[in-house]
Amino acid sequence: MLGAPVSLSFIGMALVSAVVIAALRLTAGESYPTLLAAYGIVTRIFGFAYLPLMAIGLATQAIAGNNVGAGLVHRSNETLLIAVGTAFAYCLAVESVLLTGGHWLAAGFVGDAAVIGAVASILQPMAAVYVFAGPVLVVALYFQAVGQPGRAALLTLVKPFLLLPLLIVGGSAVFGGDAIWFAYPVGDLIMTGLAAAVVIGALKARPVGGGFGLAAQAS
């Protein structure tokens, strides 16, 4: 049960890719092969960027879970703050690279100029607010570690299973194929707001002097 939200999120990633490919097929016309190749490269780039984030999240889980289990909730909360700050700094650095270095990143995968240009044009909107993606993931994994899978599920499953499919389909239908890539920053902004609401709710639910890890026990 505790591991289900994050595990299911990987299925959600595959769902999002299927929706993107279908939307491209319907809207890209003759540019479909180029955009599809570029999207494949973009997913690979984001996949590489995701690995350190997952490492930060897993380290947070191990430390926070052990401290909550030992009743040292103040330490788990400090761990969360450090992890969120680290994830934010990492994502800020990644976002800077993605926004400015799309061409040379793409050139590491392919030599076709059209595909390289498409990769750069896709990366810019997709990475526009990537800085928030890491902190949201860390918070989700923290809640999973302290035994609150409901909150973890909200922060890991809403985006791939609901937000992105709806934004991609609706945006491409109304605004055309270019709107596909803007679904990602919109989704990230919505998830950032949702994460803030979840954290505020956890803070209100905890006992005085307690932490997120004790909220479930107190309710």
C-alpha cells in the first residue's frame, strides 16, 4: 500500500507519453516524424534529470522514516526542509541548462538539424517551471515514508493520470499542437499549489510540537 503511489506514477508516465504521441499524430501533420523523434530525445533527457531527484527522495525517505519511527519528528522535519532545498537548487540548475542548452543537449543524441531545433523548442516550455518539480516529489516521498499514502498519492498520481492527459488533449484540441508542451508547466504549477495545500493541511492536523509523521497517528 505505501509503495503503490510512486509505483503507479511510472504507469502514469507511460500513459502521458501515449497521449502525447496520439496528440502529435493528430496535430503535427508532416512534422510528425521530426517531433516524435524530438519528443523521444526530450523524454530521455528528463529521464536522466529525474535520477538524482529520485536519489534525493529515497534518501529523504530513509532518514525521515527512521526518525519518525524513533519518535524524533523534529529531525524528520529538518530532513524534509534540507531535502526540499536541495531538490529546489538541483532543479533550478537543471532548468537553467534545459532552457539555454537545448541545442547542444540534442546534438548529443542526433545530428539532424531539424530534430535538434525541435528538441530545443520543446524543452523551453516543458522546463519553464521545472524548479518546482523536485520539491513536490520530495514532499510526496516524505509522506509515503511516514505512513501517509493518501497524501503521497495526491502528489504523485494526479499529474500523470489526470492533469497532463486533460491538459494535453484539451490544449491541443483548442490551441493546436504547440499547446502540448505548455501542458507540462501548467501541470507543474497546479501540482505546486496542490502540494502547498497538502502541506498546510498536514501542519494543521499535527499535534502541537509534532510533525507530519504524527498526523496520521493523532487522527
